[in-house]
Amino acid sequence: MSVANGAELFGNQSKTDGIAEIQLLQDASIAASRSNDFDWHNDPVLIPEQPAIAIYPNSGGSLTIRQHQWPSDDSIVTVNFDCLGSLIEGLQRYLPESG
């Protein structure tokens, strides 16, 4: 980021604010260089990798829940539509309590 770009980002500043602008540009440069050193194993990862999950009705008259497992075969669970309420109730037990 050049000083000209910094002026666009931070608006027109007086000459006395030039030192603050330089510090902001230096901080941005440091942050950009740190992004190249990011470590997926030690930095705070909020959402780890999750295999894709699909849900769809199948030709047998029930619901299919399928999880992608490349290069292996996908994991597949079928649920009769009349059992969906029980499945959803069971899954809701694992939701964290809000509040």
C-alpha cells in the first residue's frame, strides 16, 4: 500500500497527522507479512474442515443423509419420513444452550 493509497483510505489529513498515517501503513504492512506465516495447526481456527453433507429424498420413499468421504465411499444414512421428528429431537439435544 502506498502513501497515496493510505490517503484514500484515511481521508485528507493535515501534515501533523502524517506520522499517524505512516504508523497505520506500517501496521498494515506488518499484518500483511504475518498473513504469509499463518499456521493452520497453531493459529486460532474457528471452523475446522468439515466434509460436505447432502440431504435429499431417495427413490425408496425415505430421506438420505450423505457425507462426502473422498477417496472412499460416501457415508450414507437413510431415514423414513415418519421418523424425521424423532431424529430432529435427538439432534437438538446436542445443540448448545443459548442464553
